[in-house]
Amino acid sequence: MMEKRADYIKSIEIKALWKGGRHIKWELQPDVNILSGINGVGKSTIINHSAVNLLKIEKGEMTPGEAPHGVAIRLYPEDATWIKFDLIRSFDKPLLNSDLLEKLADSRVKTELDWQIYRLQKRYLDYQVNMGNRIIALLTSGNADDQLEAAKVSVPKVQFQDMMDEMFVETHKVIDRKSNEIQFIQGDEVLTPYQLSSGEKQMLVILLTVLVENQEPYALLMDEPEISLHIEWQQKLIALIRQLNPNAQIILSTHSPALIMDGWMGNVTEVNEISSK
């Protein structure tokens, strides 16, 4: 049987969230899903359980059915066999894995967000290579429609660059559009992404993760993405993600009212609404 990629996750079920045996059944919307609730009620656990217990680490893919830890997902379409996903954690704590630090060639990688940026740099280079190959193929096809399509291929990358410049305007940083790697210019100085503040790194990680998925359907899971983001960035976050990739299914937990102020109140689910004994 051929594998079929899903458009989005229809539901997440966790048979026993804690040893107390709470049952979680969350029916999801195709676009935006926001999990809310008081501290300690299980928001982060649900997001991380869903990903960690169903992922294939090498590919960043989830498969439907039940995992050993009692976690199950249903996909759309029903006959889909897998879905691509990204999991973003926003806590910028120091890296404590000594084996990992020894293997890294880049000594600038010191925190969790640094590590996410380090991995994204390679994905960004691969994205640009694939984008370039696609443009060449379209331009050399001899088809007039393909040549028009070639002009659209780089639009998401330019959107991403414009977004970063707008986010960082108050600190006078602009993204270096001539570099193949992500770096920034501030006055006469060239900055690596590791020199950004925690909030700036976090926004970069989220938007760059969305960009390199190349507008394909996939699930973006985020655990409290508002951490370190000032309130204006929180209000814009979901709209920016949707602009970069309208096919992304957003699944996130949050404490922040600002994140849902821009038209997303109807997409909020309280943990107690999806849990039972």
C-alpha cells in the first residue's frame, strides 16, 4: 500500500494523561487550535505527549493509530498514513547535554533556542537549493505559464525577510538578504542569529520553521510560544504563520490573552472541555 500524506490532524486522544487516568479527546480544526487552562492542568503535557510519543525522529512525521503510551491521532483524509509536523519549544534554557555540546562544531550554540537555530540553518540552505532548482525547471520548460509560476516561487522567502525586518525595526536590525545563511545587519555590524535576544531568537525560530516547510500541509505544534515575545508580537504571531503557510495546522498551548485577540477566540479549547475521568 502506498503511503499517503495527511492534510491535518482530526483528533488527538490520550487514554491516561497522568497516573490518575484522565482521558483526553481533542477534536481539532484544520487551521488553528489553541489549548488554554490554568497552570498545572496539563496543556504542555498534552502538546508534548502528542508529539513525543507519536513521532518518527528521523523524519519529523506522525503516524495514525495508538502509541505504546496510550496516545492516538486521527488524520484527514481518513486513509492518510502519515503527517509532517514540527514541534517548537520556546523555553531558552542552557543546553545541558554534554555529549551533544562536544559533537557541535559551533561553540556559539549554548541554549535550546540556539540549538533549534543551528538545525534550522541547514533546513534553510536545503530550502533555498530546492527553491532554486524549482525556478530553473520552470524557466527552462518552455511553457509561458511556468515562467509566470517561477516568479511566485520566491515570494514566501521575501515575505519571511520582510516580516523579520518589520519585527526588528525598533532595534535597527535587518536580515542580510545577500547571505545564504541567516544573519542580520545592525548599522555596520553583521550579527549571527545566536547574538539575538531570546524573544528575537524565538520569533526567528517560529517563522523560519514555517518557511522551510514550503507551504505544504503539516502540523505545527507549539508549547507556550508567547514566552519572551512582547505583546505586539504575540498579537501578530498566528496571522504571520498563516500568511507564510496557509496550509499549516497550528496546535498550541498558551497562557496569553494577546495571542488570541486578533480573531482567534473561537479557536480556543479549555483543557477541562476535552478531559474526563
